[in-house]
Amino acid sequence: MTTHCLVMSADILDNRRMLLLAKKVGGDWEPLGKALGVPDDEIAEIKEGADGSTYQGAFKMLWAWRQTQASGDDEATQQALRSALQQVDKAQLIEEIADK
């Protein structure tokens, strides 16, 4: 089994991994949000917030996206996240959070 498959063994984006990913994405989270299909109005609302240009904005975006994912469908969630990260040239981040 490869490392990237191990991420899915529990929850691809549990709160701890989601925070770690948000910190790695930082203030440059908007392209990832768009790639994940987060609605433009949600992105705008997060950007307008006091912490929209920090990793906290990234966390809020990831939280909003995670809430739209089907419960129990970890494989689809993993694939959506992996695909979005590839689209924004941040595919290495899935591996970086895998063992955390």
C-alpha cells in the first residue's frame, strides 16, 4: 500500500489534517477553493472576513467544502481533493499530510 492510500484509512480530512493542509496552503487558498467547487459566494464571504487572507481562510474554505462531501464516501473525497490539489500545482500536499 502506498503512502497516499494510507491517508484514507481513517478520514482524509479530519480536523487535524484539515488544519495542517490549511497552514500549508496559507493565504493562497482561493484557487484551491475554486478547484474544489466551493461556491463563489462562499469564497467571497471568506475573503471578506478578517482572516480571509490567512491560513484561517483556507481552513474555513476546506471546512465549507468538507461539509458538502457525502458522509462515508472517503474514496470520492480523497479523489476530489487530490484532483483539486493537482489543478493548482499543490499535489505534493496530499503526501505531506498523509503521515501526520
